[in-house]
Amino acid sequence: MSEQPYSTDSNQQRARILAHLQLSPLTTLQARQELDILHPAARIQELREAGHNIITHWATSDTGKAKHRVACYVLLVESIC
């Protein structure tokens, strides 16, 4: 049985990113490898424009071939008091 491929539709990509961010931070490399989103920065910007409070931390990641500066995205959630 083959695995169903991820949709390349930008709405579906935003939904995958948001679902992941609700559980944990997401790096550029993770978005590409695990969520099959090749340009995560664009989807993050669209989520920000839609009102989601997402911040970016920068880190260096070693891929085994080179060291890269990558974004790590974090969703900030307001607490309701």
C-alpha cells in the first residue's frame, strides 16, 4: 500500500504547518523533509498575515554536508484569563 502524497496546495501546506506549530516549533529543514513544503517561509508569512503570532529564531544546522543558517518558527498562543 503506498502512502498518500501531501498536497502542494498552499491552503493545505498552511494547515500542515499550523498543525505542527500547535504541537512544537518547526525548522525550515523539518518543513521541507517532514511536511514536504519546499518554501516554508512563504507559508509562514501568509499565516502571519492571517493573524497568527509566529516568531522566528535563527539557528545553525549541520546537514552532514554543510552548516546552514535555518529558521525555527514558534507559534505564540495567547492565554485566556
